[in-house]
Amino acid sequence: MNTNQERGVPGLFVSTIPVVALLVTFAIIIWCKGAEIVNDISYIVLLCASALAVALSRILYHRPWKVILHGIWRSIRQTSPSLIILVFVAMIAASWMLSGIVPTLMVCGLKFLNPQLFLFLTCLICGIISVMTGSSWTTIATIGVAFMGIGELFGYASGWIAGAIISGAYFGDKMSPLSDTTVLASSSCGVDLFTHVKYMTITSGPSMGIALLVFALVGVLNPVTGSANTDALVHMIESTFVIDPWLLVVPVITCIMIVKRVNTNFTLAVSTAMGLVCMFISQDKVLAQLTGTTAPTMHDELMAALTLLFSETHINTGSEMLNSLVDTGGVKGMLPTIFLVTGAMIFGGSMFGTGMLSRITKSVTRFIRTRVQSVVATVCGGLFFNTCMGDQYLSIILGSNMFKSIYQRNGLEPRLLSRAVEDSTSVTSVLIPWNSCGLTQSTVLGVATLTYLPYCIFNYMSPLMTIFIAWVGFKVKQVKAGENSED
């Protein structure tokens, strides 16, 4: 019996079986059913892969139950805070939408559109809205669809329009503390959420700046001759919501709390409460639809608030496009993501507890020694997982767990890992045709993935920028084991 067997640690071949089984299963599912079904059943596949890892470890190597359960519990303890944040994210997204905060921001942006700066403003507005909502999918499926129509009337090619929309939406999604992928990346790497967001500005800021510059130059150097009127779109929004600049005080206060590094859960809870207050004060039409009466009682308002926060709400605006915007899912709509995170959490814990993850990591990354090599390996790993698994959430979980020990061994900060993971995973998923993100956005916008891919400037600048910054060494500090620099 070899040393590994004596210690109950599976060999490399056995350790790769659960991962290969996971990848093959997802490949078959995507081939037979399409990538859009991945989010619905991926947690089941993850649980099955977890059971396979535990069974192989117990049957072939007699790995002690206590050790396996310790690994699973460690993963749960590390990642479970993200589940609470996801619940708050769902509630704040719903309250900000129906309070008129997001619609006010949309109207302010739409009124500044002009043909020459259309791509620039499209990217910027989508970025701002995505930061506020924490969802690139919602931004693209609503205001993004509107921008596609407006851009085509202006005479822009569909690839350029889609590229500007996706660049802005994924920048905002990545930089928003309300984003589930941002929460997942930070929690998986053991980094404070706001620390993670702040550290990403070092790479995301220049990447977004380059994208905005390119989109501005395209409009200026290639003037278009079409015309479009956004007054009708603004009127539809204003016919349902009371649009008032004072509503933007709420996101301003939220940003101040983020800068002051107030507790994440407290910040999100306060922001949700402010959104509800704004809805009760200013949005009489919305409140009437939620309660079913123009003179709601306190009980009616309480039930409307609970429904808004925890269940689905549907507001009739008279426009199908706007209906899809203002419809909210609350906590109920977040449940599939919560199930997915839970499944990924258990799978990661099983791989860690059985010793399989460390076996794979040591074999694959034993030659990685420098800061640049670590970041390059993380970026390549993120792209590989996105390509093979067809889902960004799984890629984030696996990438975080696989490279965590490498960064610790090389004395690199956990926040460098969380940034590299998100710079290479959440933003590139939309560039892969069979990934759930790529398939969804190409369907929503009506533009093939390979058509808009060359124009998603931010999405492929982001992983390149994270490698460049790692090479330069800006704001990268060597740390001792267990330390987490947040300067």
C-alpha cells in the first residue's frame, strides 16, 4: 500500500474522476438540452459529483468520515455568508426597481443620448444601471434591448451595439456589491466583499476606460446618419413611475456606506428599507397595482412589501419591454442561484475533504512559483472552466478552490486571487457560445455570440489587464500565511 493510500488520499487518476464526470455530464446536458438549462439542474449534478467523490474516497481509500465532513463544513462556513448576501441582493434589487430609483436613472441617461456618442453613452448607462441593480442579465434584457433598436436606427452595426451593451452591463455586474457573481467570488476566496470590489477597480477601471475610449472614437470617426427619438421610451417610463432626482439620494447614501466600509449586510438592509420607503412615498401607481386598491391600508402596504421582497411581482406598464424590466422575482427569483451556490459549496467541500482537490492542485500547479505565473494560471483556469462547464458560477467556485493554496504557498493576497478569478470568469462567460451567459445574451439581443465577441472591449480587456497589473506589481503585496492585506 502506498503512502497516499495509507493517508486515505486518493491518487491523481481517482481524484480527477469526479471533475471529469462533472464536465462530461454538463457537456452532455448542453449538447442535448442547451446551455439555458444548466442553471436549473446544475445543483443536482454538483450533488451527484459530491457523492461520487465521497464514495470513491471511502470505498477505495477508506478516508475517515470525520476528515471528509470537516472539509465540507469548512466550505460551508466559508461560503455560507454569501447566501445571506444573495437574499439581501434579491430584496434590494426589487425595492430599488419599484421605488423608481432605477427608472429615474434610466430616464436621466436616455435624455442625454445623441448619435455620435451613442456607443459611449450606451456602455456608460448600462454600466451604471448594472452597478445599481447588480445584474447584467436584467440590464441587457431590458434597457439593452431598447438600445439595440435605437442603435440600429442610428445606423450602427449590431455587433458594435451589442458589444457596448455587454461591456457596460458586465462591468457594472462585476463592480456591484449587489451582484451574485461578485459576492460568490469574494466569499469563495475568503475576502471581504467591499475589499474585493475596491481592489477590482485597479483592473476594471482601466479596462472600462479603454472600452469607453474605443466606443467614443468609433462614433466620432465614423459618423452615422440615422435618427431615433427616445422621447417615447422616456414617456412610457414616466407614465408608470414618478421620476424625481431626489430618489437618487438612496444610491448615493449606499455608496457612502460602501466607501465607509459599513457592514455589508447592514448596508444592504438599510438600502432595501430606503427603497421601500421611497416606494411608499412617491410611487402611488405602483403601490396601487401591488395592493389592488388606490387607498391601501397599513395591512395592505405591509403585505405588498412582503410580496415585493420575497415573491414575484408583475406591474403592467402598457409596454411589454417595460413589463419585463419592472417585473421582479424577490427572494423567490434568487432561489435557483442559492441552490446552485449551495451545490457548488458542497462539491468544493467534498473535493477538499477527500483530499482530491489538493492532489489535483499539487499536480497541475507544482511549477507555479511567481506572482505572474499564479495570475496567468488563474486566468487560463477561468477560461477553461467557462469553456468546459458552460456556467460562470461553477467556474468561480472551482477556480477559487483550486488556486487558493497556490496563492497561500506563494505568499500572495487572497484579494489578488478573488480579483483574478472574477477578471477571468464572470466577464468571459458571455463570450462563449455554449455558455449559459453567451447563449442567453445572444438570444436576447438577437446577435450571434461570435458576431458581438470582437466588440466586447471590456470583456476581453479585463483578463489581459489583470495579467498586466500582476506583472507590474501595482498594489500587490506579499503576505504571510493567514494574513489578508486590505490596504
